[in-house]
Amino acid sequence: NETTAASFTVMLKSGEAAEKMLADLAEFGASTPFQLPELEQSARTLLSFGVAGDQILPTLKSIGDVAAGTQQPITELAAIFGKARAAGRVMTDDLNQLAERGIPVYDLFAKQFGITTDEVRKFAETGRISFANLEQAFTDVTSEGGLFFNMMKTQSETTAGARANQEDPTD
């Protein structure tokens, strides 16, 4: 899509980088239950919130595994993640948005900090949960042994996931 290519060219300040991003997203999408347009939108969102071009795919992998595990739109999680990144911290509203989408953030942060979930609420209210803590929580929940480990791969291998991959216009 010409518009998408132009958008990435502007955001990445290079036509070559944009072409590589689009190719990488297409390849990435082939092994996920997500369609290319929603991956492109998520990548644009993350770029607009300052995620570096070379960090888009690793970030999308983490967000995508969580989105697949919770059956939530990857675009919504990318937006919440991006806003927290831009703010540099995770506030109560962010925690609630993530929890409402089935992500056990209160438990993840309680474990990360060695505190209770009530104390996590106080940490969020006072701005004591950094974006780095959110990144760590997503890493913890998507790494081996984590609740959402390899969820995109698992779902893309289901009948519905295989159908989505066949319907993907990039194949």
C-alpha cells in the first residue's frame, strides 16, 4: 500500500528503512494470527510514541503474544503501551485499561516489586511504576514459563489462525 509506505518513509526518515519495515512486518505477520494492516497500524502507533525502528518487531512480538493470549486487538494494546512509553510511567488508568483486557498486571507488578496488589495500586497512583517496569512485565508474561509465552505461534497454528494467514493479502 502506497500510503502505508509513505507513512513509514516519513516516520523512519528513509525509504529504504520503510521498505525493510514493511517486508519485516509481512514476514512477521505470516506466523501470527494478525492481519498485516493491524500490524502496520500497531507499528505506526509505536513509532509515533518514540519506539525505535529496530525495536518495533521485538515490541510487537511481546504485545502480540499478550494480545493473542487475551483475544484483544493488537492495535489497542500497542496504543496503551505507546502512551505509557511516552509518559515514562504507568498510572492507575493504564493499569485498569490493561487489566480490563485480561492482562494480570496487578499480579505481575506485585511479583516484580515483591508487594501486594493493593500496594501496586498505591505505586501507580504515585507514579512509581516506570515504563521499564511495564516492559519487564510484558517480558515476564511472554517469556518461557509466562502465561502468554508463544501465544501468536500457538494461535496461528489453529484452524482460525491458519485461515487468517491464508487470507492475508501479503502471501
